[in-house]
Amino acid sequence: MLNLRNPSLYNNRELAWVQFNTRVLKQAQDESLPLLERLKFLAIYGTNLDEFYMIRMAGLKKLFTAGIIESSADKLTPLEQLREIRKYIHDEQDIVESCIDNILKKLEPHGISVKYYNQVSKSQKEHLSRFFKEQIYPVIIPIAIDATHPFPHLNNLSFGLIVKLKDSDNPMIERSGIIRVPRVLQRFVELDNNTYIPIESVISEHVEELFPGYTLIKYATFRVTRNADIAIEEEEADDFMEILEEGLKLRRKGAMVRLEVQTDGDEELINFFNRHANIYKDDIFRFHTFLNLSSLWQIVSNKNFQNLLIEPFQPKTLPPLSSSENIFKILEKEDILLYHPYESFDPVVQLIQSAAKDPDVVSIKMTLYRSGTNSPIVQSLMSASESGKQVTVMVELKARFDEENNLIWAKALEKAGAHVIYGIRGFKVHAKATLITKRKNGKLKQYAHIGTGNYNPATARIYTDMSYLTSKDEITNDLTRFFHFLTGFSKKGSLNELYMSPAQIKPKILSLINNETKYADSGKIIVKLNALVDEDVIRALYKASQAGVKIDLIVRGVCCLKPGIEGVSENIRVISILGKYLEHARAFYFKNDETQVYISSADWMPRNLTRRIELLTAIKDINAREKIIQILKLQCADNSLAHELQSDGSYEKVSSSSNKIVNNHKLLEDSVNKIVKATKKESPNTILQLASKLFIEDEIL
């Protein structure tokens, strides 16, 4: 009997992640995409890599320092992982720089260029000099480094220049220093003709104004990355906000884990810097192009060149929500399943806004993980509380990199009179749920929203997610228990119709997989996730494959399961979809289970299944269930945006075996547009039938 714990059957989580980021980079290399769309993917690649170093690489370094030998099913030690990842990222750097050069060169005929100070005209240099004096000089920070000026503390993602100077009166005297560039300054100085000048190119021409009496010998730009994972000891609840605020301050001072330097190979400057920073040599990255790929968003967002991006899609509100009928009355008649961003997130916002204004609504309960800035939802919750409604909001202060924003909202909600819960000790609350209670005919009636994504209208336009709206008593009664669990004390916290982690979701998933295994060759599982890491779930899928169950896994990012291994996983296919939208929904289909279809806030990772508060929701409404199945089958058929995972851990772009190109993003946009068009000529019943499913051709599915 095969040993399903054999390390060779598992992909390493961290290496699987860098493979994911490589797929992002491949989008930037795809010459069929518009140029700014490609540049956008470079910006995403850079942002992803920043976060990976701040969290995952920093974590591996801590494990290595602590002497941990084994950390995952693949049995690679932290040191082995660090070595492999460093080599992988260094090897990929030439591809990244070549990609930047290629895109920028091709942008020039379109009127967009990136140039250095010495490449522009005399009048442009004069403009840049004025800009330096007026906009840069007052906020720039020149720092001398000598016996009386110690090496400064550099916050996480600090950017600046290392400079070597000589005394203008005595050239034999040389000094070293740093020029810190504050984040209030944009990465590029933009000239009127859509020419972008890297800010260090402007600063380097005026170093002598920052260090009077000294002449610049040479310089190199630098950027540092620190450990940004906040370790918080959760003590008394009353002190939690203060503890988190202290943790955020410490984030800026975490150990340095990466140094990026823009240089032509001047080791003297790098060595000078690293004598103080003490960064391991393989975590130093030397770039010939400019640093900070995430800053490319400044160019991508140029409103004059939106034709160089994929044409934006305007999310649509479909029947019955597009009617003037009250949303509560609609939900009393039927359940609704929305697939964002093809279907607008506006109805979810309007549900909260309507509840805030409705005099018959007595309470609103909600979880907030990442709500964004200027949130209309939070504003409505504040208005509802100020008008006397009972408002209870679970604001997860530990949502990584959104902690400060969530602190602001938590304080504002409290000030408005809402009851705010800051978290559950030992757990992150990652579930996405809203429960509205309204008086109707002398009784209380409840309405619910359960989602796979955050209550953030901005990200809902670029992330694919699912929203389930219902007034079914079995769902709303469970949500009442769920919110009671969040606000009170409970050792059990189990639900009847919904499933909640850490106690219920993993056993339910294993049960569903095992149940499908009983049907052998007639078994079918389709799973859509962001990440698949949990070893117990992977082993259950291996066993199902061995029994003959056909399994399709749509996993955007990390997948530790290896498909296509004879006798283990030959019945499993894994694809990753990357394109115009960020795939974020979690949805599961089990052909032979009584309930068949589920949506969830949880990926199949140990942290989601055992260390977070998450929700798994059975979709029993026939139309909503069929709609999800259709979406899953469409994505499985994609031969335009999909990459297929191979048994060796690599990915290959899926190619079309027919003349029909299946781009699920484009087809779903077209489907929604067809439904909108049909509303002008079809009967109401026909329109509702179209909207409840989708307009996808049967032969594709």
C-alpha cells in the first residue's frame, strides 16, 4: 500500500508560492496583452514579492534561527527552503529586468517614456531643478554617517540613496552618507509630456545642495525590507487596541530580511551599507533597472493612456435586484447568488444602506475584515447606530497590513455608538457575514448576506467573489448563533445549517470528500480555492483519486498537492487562472452529496481550518446552486487564462485543443451584457431565468 505521507507527494508551500508569482510575471511577458496591462502585472509581481519577504521569508529565517528542522509535509528544512527560494528569485531577476526594459521600450512610440536626468532637454532639466527646490528639498532627509552620526534606523520598505562624497576643499577627505526619500514623494517625477524621471536621478544631481561643501563621487539607490509579521500576545481585551498599536510600531523595526540596490556593480557602496545592515549576502539583490516595481502603478494609472489597458468592464445589477422593488421584499421571495465583479457589489452596499435608513430595522450585525478607506458600508453602520439601531460589528484588527485602517474604523464605529468586537482571543475572524433584523407585522424577520470576499466595494470590482443573499430562517437562525458566539462565551460554537471553523469546516470537508469516494468512478469533485495546503485534506483527495473519483481543482495560488502521479493522483487535475480579475472566490461541488454545492470564506489551509473563525455555507437554492456549478465548469474549460500544474511542481499554460477560445473572464462579461440586453425585449420570467443562471453556451461546459 502506498504511503500517502511520503514527502515526494507534496509540493513545498513556499516554493509553490514563488511559482505563483512566476505566473504573474508571465502575464507581464504576454505580448498579446496591452502594454500598460503588462506593466500592471509587473507592479503586482513586485508587491507580491515584497509581502513574501516581509512575512514568509522572515518566518523561515526565524524557524532556522530557532533550530526548527521540519516544518511541512514535503520535509524540506527551513534552511533548504531558504536556499532554494533565494536561488529561484535570483535566477528570475534577469527575466524581470528584461521584461521591464521590453515594456518600457514599446511604450515610447505611444508617448510614455522613463528617462534619467541626463537624457532630457535643457528646459526639462531646468524644470526638474525647480521641482527639486520646491517639492523635494524641503522634505528630503540627508544623513551624514561618521563617529558622531550613527547609521540611522531605516523603516520597512525605506528607499533612498547611499552616497560617497569628497570634501570640496580637501579632496583627500571622503565621507559617506544616506539620503532618505520619504514616502510622501512619488517614485517618479512626471514631466508634462508623460515622461517619467526616477526621483533618485533628480536627487543625485543636487546632492551638493544637501551636503554643502562636498562633491558627489558616486551613489546607489537602496531599498530595505524588514520582517513585518506582528507577533501579538493577546492579553486583556481592554488592552488589545493598545497592544496592536504597539505591534504596528514594532513592524517598522523588524529585522532586515532583504536589501535591494540599484548599482552598476559598485561593491564598495554595498559593503559600506551592509556593514551596518548586516543582511545575508544571498538576500542582497542588485538591479540595473530602477527599484520598487510596485511604484509602476504610478505609470499604469495615467488617465491619458487607458487605451493601453484591457477595456474596463462596468459591473451590472441584474434582475430582480435591478427593479425598483424593495430589496427586503425580494429576499423574502427568493435567494440570490451574485458573482462579482461581473454582477455589481452595489446591491450588497444598498442592503446595508437600506437597513440603516429603514425605521423597521432594529439591528445590524456584521463582520469586517478588510473594508477599505472611505467605506460606504461603515458609514451606513455609523448612521444606523446614531439613529438608535443596535449595531454590532466584529472588526478584525489582525487583518494583516490593514490593521491601521481597521483601528480607525473601529474607533469611529465606537464613537458612533456601535458595539465593536475587536477579535476572538487566539483566532482571526475571517468569515464574511451580515445579519439584519427587521420588525414585520409585529414579528421579527431576518435577512442575511454571506460572502467569500471582503466588504470592500473597491476590491469587489477586481476580485472575483460570490455573495449569497437570503432570508431563509435556517440560515438566519444559524447566523444569530454565530454572532452570539462572537460576542459572548462558548466552548462549543457549533451551527446547524452553516459550518464554522475551527471545529466544523475541516471535518465537513473530509466527510464530503470521503462520501464522494464511495461512488468511485461516478464520483466528481470540483473545488475552487486560493490555496490548498492542509495535509489531511490532500490525503483525502489522493484517496478519492485512487478510488476513481474525477477531481478538478481550480487553485489560484499555492497548491501542495501533486496531480498526475500514477496510482495516487492521476484522476486529479489542477489549474490556476490568472487574468483581468483576481480569482478570490471559494466554491465546492460534490456531485453525489445530498447538498452538492458550498461557498466559503476559507481556503483549505491549516490556518483557515484550525486557527480562524470561518464559515462554510451549503447552497440549497436550485438556481443559485446551478449557477455556481456552471461557473466552476466554465473555469475548468478555460484554455486562455489557465495554467495547469504538472506532477513535478511546474506549471504549463493550457493550450486550446479546438478552434474555440475559452476565456472565462470575457465569457462571463459577455454573459452579463447579454442578460442586460435581454431585459429590453424578453418577458420578466425569461429574464429572471437567465439571470439566475448564466448565458454560457452548453458546448463549452
